[in-house]
Amino acid sequence: MKKQRICVDMDDTMCDTVGEHLARYNAEHGVNVLREQFHGQWLWDFVPEEHRPFLKKTMSCDDFFEDLDVFPHAVRVLERLQQHYEIYIATAAMIFPNSFASKYRWLQRHVPFISSDQYVYCGDKSILHADYLIDDIPGYLDRFMGQGVLFTQGHNVSNTKYPRVKDWLEVEEYFLPGGKARTESGVPRAEERPQD
Ligand SMILES: [Mg+2]
């Protein structure tokens, strides 16, 4: 049987981009802004307008995307998913072209079992041809032809349009039977999940 295809976003889905952005912002400005303070919006929208150029400059640094923390269980679950699905990493890299090389190195280091043939650097993600897209940005899911799965982040908490996963244990639970996730949030199941 042909495997279904899942596209997986990187920033704030596989790795903690907001966390690194916030840490650099706090260090630069000598403040201690917490994630809870901008829950429901982007860091960009929370900071004073005069600080936004710093946020942009930070993401344009060559090393920014290199050392982002990988989310718990992401590597293990992706390795397991790849046994049952075609996995493609689909990242909107064009916004920060300096990120190309560092994103490549990050993927090689953290998910070496995913071939570089399965990396997709996108502008508009509506070009993706897949059954699922796991992403934290609802706007990308709106234009995606398959089933969107929203990876919970503070900026998307008000969106109710898509099935939601709050972490990689819930990704595992959504796509695979016998996952270790607890189903406290009642994650909807994919309709045709493969059997182990
Ligand atoms: Mg993202």
C-alpha cells in the first residue's frame, strides 16, 4: 500500500525558535520577558515597535537557526513515523535566506535518518503535495491541500479550525496506534492510520 505523506514544519514545530528569539531579545535589552506575557500573539507583536528591527536582525544572524533546541520526543517520533509514512521537512526558509545552510546542518545533526532529498525549502506552502501538514502557523494550513494539523504554540491558541497537537507525544498519538501520549486533550485521530 502506498504510504501517506506527512510534511513537517521546522520552526516552532520541531525546534524552539521562539525560545531562542526570546532569549536573545532578553539578553540584548536586559529584561526578562516570559512566554506567558505574550500568550496569544507573536513576540514581534508584543515588543515595542522600536525593538522590532532587533528581532529581525537576530533572525538574520547566520548562527540563529543552527543551535535551536529540538522539542522533546520529536526525533524519536519522527523516526517512528518514517517507518509508516513518507516524511518531508517543509520549512518556509525564504523569509530568511541566511537560514538555508544552518537549517540544513540542524537537520543533518538532529534527524540524520531523514534524507536531504526529503527537505523542502518553501516560500508558499500551498505548493506542498501531501496528505498532512504539521505546522504551527494556521495561515499555512489554510492554503494546504491536505489535512492540516496545528502544532500548538502561544500565538495560535485561539485557532479552532484544525485538529491540534500540543507536543510530539500527541503527534505520535495522532498518527500511530500504541503511542505513549496521554489523550487528555482528546486529540482526533487520523482516519487511516497504519497499523504497527
Ligand atoms: Mg513554524
